[in-house]
Amino acid sequence: MERKIGTKTERTIIKTYKKTCHSDPDIFSSGEESLILRDFSIASLFRNDFNDVSKINELINKFGLTEKKLERKIRSTTVLGVIHNGVAALGGDGQVTLGNTIMKHNSMKIRKLLDGKVLVGFAGSAADAFTLLGKFEEKLDQYRGNVERSVVELAKDWRTDKYLRKLEALLAVVSPDKTFVVSGTGDVIEPDDKIIAIGSGGMYALSAAKMLVKYSNLTADEIVKEALKVASEICIYTNDKINVETIGK
């Protein structure tokens, strides 16, 4: 039985979502509207879009949409990117985890695009990630290698497209002079220090990389390798079979 969308706050979310994310607001049935409200990744977009944040949070909690319960399982990997002394490096571990089981030890999670001028790493569902990699490559061709424009346009499509918004992955993008993290919520993050990390062990690797950049004489690829080794010693979803690709000297 379909649940009736009744409260003012719920109707506001549905109405705003249709207007901002779809050119055809009449494509939804009442059942699909219920799914919108039950999708945390969509509902969370409205936390900052409404003045009365407490009502939005109350609605999210009403449906049991806690971050812990519906957190996207973007784990099972660690990817780290660094630009240091004119060299860009992006690396990832090789472990593939299915539930609580390690399925593979030497997976390659880094890809070179645009004739080796752009590096991309992914965390999350492999099938979803390859779909997004294909879309990103199309954007690079469309915008003639403009990486910044391409990641922004990819994020727009990822957030608003009826099918793409269901893809569960994160992308780490490294060009010769810029680094980006791209997510399905429309986020395009460009860190000031040009160090990025995604995945379950991302914060461990990020912390280690920041210290190595500041207090060591290691090269960019050496920093990535050592930082990922640190993450592999802490994160159970990350191993020490590390692959690193570089751009530059």
C-alpha cells in the first residue's frame, strides 16, 4: 500500500526536488515520491536548502534515515592523490572486499585518461565506478581536456540524472596541477594543499601524507606509497598491494 504524502514539509521536499532536479515534474507516481523521501542521499540535499532545518531533520529521523543506517558503503578501498614538487601521483590499494570476505588482493583502481594527462581513482561499487569513469571521459572530450569544467559537469549530471544519481561511488581526480574529489551529492572538492583521499582508509592515508609532505624529502609517488602503507596497517578493508601512477617529471 502506497503511503500518502501528507505533511507540508514532505510536500515541500517533493515539490522542490521535482523543480530542481527534473525537467519533467509529472514523471513521479506517489510510490516514487515515497522513495524520494526514503532516499537519504536526496533528503540530505535539503538540509541546507531550507530555512527550517529542524523540520527537515525531524522528517529524516521520522523515516529512520540516520546516516549510520543508510551510509553508502564506499569502503573496501583506499585511494590517495598528491601533487608535490611538480609531480602528480595517485595510488590505491589492491584489496576487493565482498561483505566480510576478501575476494581479490591485486585490483587496479587507478586509471589514466586523456592520453595519460589525467589520473582517476575510485571507491565504491566497481560497476558504478566504471560507468562514472566512462561519463567523465566523455566530459573531458566534450570540454577539450578542461578538467575543472569536466568534473563540475559530471557532478551536475550525477546529482540530477534519474539513473546516474543511483550510482554509489566516489571519484578522485588528479591533473598535473589540480586535485578533485567528486561525489554523487553534487560535491566537487578541490583541497588547498592538493592532497586528496577517498575510501575506508582515506583519512588515515590523508593524515600520513600531510605529515610526509611537510616533514620528509620523499617524492610524490613515495609519499603516496608510504601513506597507503600506513592506512593498510589500520584499515581492515585496505591492503599493502599498492599501485601508483604519476604525471610529470
